[in-house]
Amino acid sequence: MARITLDGMRHSYSPTPSGDDDYALKRLDLEWSDGGAYALLGPSGCGKSTLLNVISGLLRPSEGRILFDDEDITGLPPDRRNIAQVFQFPVIYDTMTVRENLEFPLRNRGLPSNVARQRAIEIAELLELSDILDQRAAGLTADGKQKISLGRGLVREDVAAILFDEPLTVIDPHLKWQLRSKLKELHQRVQRTMIYVTHDQTEALTFADRVVVMNDGNVVQIGTPSELFEAPHHTFVGYFIGSPGMNVMPCDVRGGQAFFAGDPIETTNANLVKEGATGLELGIRPEFVSFAEKGLEVRVVRVRDAGRSQVIDTERAGTIIRLLLLEGVEVPAETARIAFDSKRTRVYADGWLVE
Amino acid sequence: MALELRSVSKRVGGVTHIHPTDLVLERGSFNILLGTTLAGKTTLMQLMAGLDRPSTGSVWFDGKDVTGVSVRQRNVSMVYQQFINYPNFTVYENIASPLKVAGFDRGEIDRRVNSAAELLKLKPMLQRRPSELSGGQQQRTAMARAIVKDAGLVLLDEPLANLDFKLREDLRDELPRLFADRDCIVVYATTEPVEALLFGGHTATLSEGRVTQFGPTSEIYRRPQDLVSARVFSEPLINVASVQKRGHEFALGNRARWNAVGGTENLADGDYILGIRPHHVTPTPEGAEPVAIEGVVLITELAGSESVAHVDIGEATWVSQAHGIHPHEIGETSRLYADMSRALIFDGDGGRIWP
């Protein structure tokens, strides 16, 4: 187990990077504490897999250092980093039994067979694989095989960290839920540093204590799931986390007051906007917009039933403003007025929260 | 004007893939096939398309028997989960290909390709090849090709499954608009209940090769005809428990008792199965008839704006899903409130009898 530190790290796939654009990972300084559950969340091409490969040692960063506790491991190959990894697709031996698969990483490291046996039984118990320990892996479903992959990642007690690369991709939604819960439970039991890469916000938010949101090679925000939801530091975080994402509306600010389409809007931070700030936008999550007696006049353009909630698109001055209301709440037809929760309405400049 | 399946079934080597199915899909409608992997969605689509011949029964299109008429002789478009495009064609040529085959003149091809590209936001990429596109753009190209020839039947087999979460959300938003003004029949297969809900239209729930129910989507969601349909159309899975009705009271083992009201008082005394969705089981009383139930917390998940807890209530494990942050400790006994005014009641065979 280890604390992981990234110190002034950058990576470019080009041998002669000239500008920022040539870097798949822009400058990163991060510290992940021992035993934490972290998620790297972002769209494809954001740099999350590059970062994972740097941590696992498959890739040597162009610049900077990576430390496990106080040891500089930047130049160490993957097999000397003491890391377990679980991939998107099952990596198991089809010809072995489930038990042999689980014991393999331990035997491979020369652990006595009675220890390996005992650990495999424990892990199988946790993952509900006990009943099929002596079956061959070949006959199992994709879900079953991926569970074994997870088990192989979790079986070693001496690892510095366990890395998960989109491990639930092949799993059916109903089972995803169970496995996600299982992983969370396992983390709580074993308290090992775990890093989970995904593009799926639900997986990231449910698994991790802290989520690292990435976009375009940058870390945009690191925070607890509720921080990311409550106070996005960038409009990208607002968009990427939450479903539907945060409303982002063009605005101007005069004398510390924000205006949208000519109407004044109360915010938490318009008074902090500096003279001459550009790219001003308002950010408010659909959860915090409601229909009201007084407020911004809008046109209701679409209502969708999402079961436990309703997604309502309203329009004003060519901008769509979404509301997320509970099941059963009445929705006005055509024209209506909406109000924003002023404690959750914020001004952003060129994408970044004005602070 | 419709697509009609009359007692269509499919058996392969003695194994039933589709049980005899009757289904009528109207022109201009958006239809969802909802079910887990291997429920029979793809097989059913192949039977609709004429890619596969039914073992029994017949397929009718616009009043004509098209059973056994191959897909080539029919005006059908398909989009698959994998992004399938011609790798050596440009995006323009990919979209134009079905029109060229159908012998349209150059002017008409140009007009249609441009209008489809406009709808799917592909205009800037028309001269690129698929390998230069992101996954989302590749799938947009496949969709543009599917809509360009104005097929009478458009089959979309989990087209968003391989896309990033957010891209999926964006395309899910746009998809119904693509077909809004068309007179075709759209069939969309998915494993995700919320996707079905957001599309609206009509939904057929599928389980083990059977269409268990078909009708307007929100009606199927709120009034599932049986427990199987309710399970298919729930995520997380609907909570279930055996309950007893005696006189004016319901009892859930010795965990909870509540008054039978709102019409349920007229049900005969006896044993029933209660079904209640996770978002109607909350840590604080909500809704018209909150009933307290105690259980031991097994797993908790916080996902930014919502809290989920898996709770052992003795007879079963229930899931509670609530807005806001409600921290639970694993292993603690916790009180939940089930809003019984939202409960579904099934008989011993799983048929819905209330509401």
C-alpha cells in the first residue's frame, strides 16, 4: 500500500513537443493518499488512460516524477511496481479452474500454497464465486469471467495500488449495480489504494471518495462526489457530472449583478466578476431550477418522463434551460416562469468558476 | 400501414429463441425493445428485418406478407452497436452509398446527404474517413446512412451502447428528433430502462425470448402487467416482498403493518407480492402513505446528488434511492419509509392486481 505522488508530470506522445497541444497529459501535480478510492473520470481522449499507463509503468512520462510513498519509481517497469490491474475485458486463463485463476497471482510470487489457497477462498467468498471454485473458467459468462478478473486483481495483499480500467464495460446493467456495490464494499474492507478509470459518472461517483475529472489532458477538478455536484469549478464539470448536465447560459454582469436575456439573475458570485472579464456564463443545475409565480419568462418546449423524475426543456432567447422535477409535479403548458436557486447559481468566466 | 408479427417464433437446434409473438408497430412510431442481454431483442429485430426467417408465423408490412422476403428486397435500415462504416469511403460517400445503390441522381443524393449530415452535425467532417472520426461521429455516420434512404423500417440495435456516457446522453437527446417528421417505423433495442423512458413512444418488455408486455412507454413503466415486466423495466431492480392482507391491514412479515387504503382495502384477504421501486423507499417519510420499515444496511452508495442504500429487511434485500446526501453506516439498523401509495401488488403467480 502506498501514497502516490505525481510531481510536475507531463506526457507527450510526440518526441519533440512544441506547444501545450502536443501534450496528452498537461502538467500534473497530485497526491493520492494511501488507502483511498479514487476515480479518473473524463471523455475518451481526455488523458485518463495515459495517466493510468504512467502509474502502472506501461508508459514513461516525458517529464516529471512519480513516487510511491517516498520512492521515485518513474523509471521502474510495471512488474517492479507492485501494482494489480483489472482491465476492460476479462484477463484469465480459460483452461484453469476459478480457484486456480485466483491462486495464480499468489503462486506466481512464490507464496506457500496453503496461503494462496486460503486467500483465494476468501476472495471467492467476497465475490460470490465460492460455488464455482472448481469449475473451469472457459464455461463462464462474460460477467463471471470479469468477476474472476476482479478477484485476481484483489487477491494480493502486498500491492501498492489496484488499478481498474473501465472494469464494468462488459457487464449487464442489472449486474453492474451489484458489482459496483461489491467493489465499494471490498474497498471498505481491504482499505487499499484503488484507482478506477471510467467515462461513466455513476461508476465514478459511487465508487470513489475523490474523483479526478479530466478533460483535454488537464485535471479540471478534484473533489468528493458531492463537491463536484454542488459546486463545479468549471462548466465542463457541470456538464460532465449530473444527468442531464448543468445549464450553461450566456450572461453579462454589470455592477456586480448578473443578467440573462435582460433579466437580473441572483448568483453567489457575480460581485466577484472583474471588469473586462470575458466569456461570462451562468451555471445552474436542472435540479435547482423550478417553476415559479415570479421569475424568468420561458417557453416549455419539451417534457420527458424519466420515471422517478421529469426532464423539462424550456427556451428563452434561443437558450435551452432544463429543469429536473420529481415524478408527478405538474408542468405548465407553453409559457411559464422559472426561478433559480440563488445559492446554486454561479458565474463562470471562460469556463472557470469566478472566485 | 404497419409492421405486423403474427405468431412469429424462432427455434434454433431445438432451443426456443423467440416464443410465438404477436406485435403491431404503426407507421410513424418509435418503439423500444427493452430487455437484458440475451432476452431476444436482436433475434426479434432480425425477424422484423427479414435477415432471419421465422420458424413459425408470418411477418406483414403495409398489409403484404413479407415472410421470407430477404432484407435486400425490402426497404429496411439497420444500425448496430458496433460502428459499421466503409473504411475506405469518406463520410459523404458512406452516407450516400444506399442512395447510389438505389439509383438516385447526383443532385438528389447531394441534397439528402447534406440534410442528413446537417441533422447529425457531420457537415464539417464530410470529406474525412471513418478512421479519422471519434466513436460518436462514426456512429452518427452510420445513423445518417440509416435515415438517408427514407426506409420504411429503421432498426437500431443498441446503437449508443459503445459510446461514452455523455455522448450517449447527447445522442439520446437528438435521436427522436431525427425521426419526428418521418413516416417510418423505428425500433430501438436497449438494456436501459431510463433510455426507454426518455424516448417515450411505445415499449415492448422482453424476457427470455418472450414479449411480456407492449404499449405506451410510461404506461408500461407505471402499470407493468406482471412481475417479470416490472423487473425488466426497473433499474435498480424493483423491490419485492411477500405481504399478507388480513382485514383492513397489510403486513410485511413482522417488520411492518399498514392500513389498506386507496382501493387496496377491497382486495381479498390472503398472500400477495408487493413491488415498490427504490425511489419510493426513502430515509425520510415521503409521499402519501409512508410506512416505516427497519433493516440492516449492507451497502451504501453516494452519487453526488443521490444516496443509495441496500438494506436487509429480513424477508428480502431492498434498495433505497433518495435525492440528497443521506449517510448510512454499514451494519447499522436503519429506518426506511416505503410510500405504499406507490406500491404495486401482484398475485402469487406474479400477475399485477393493483393498481
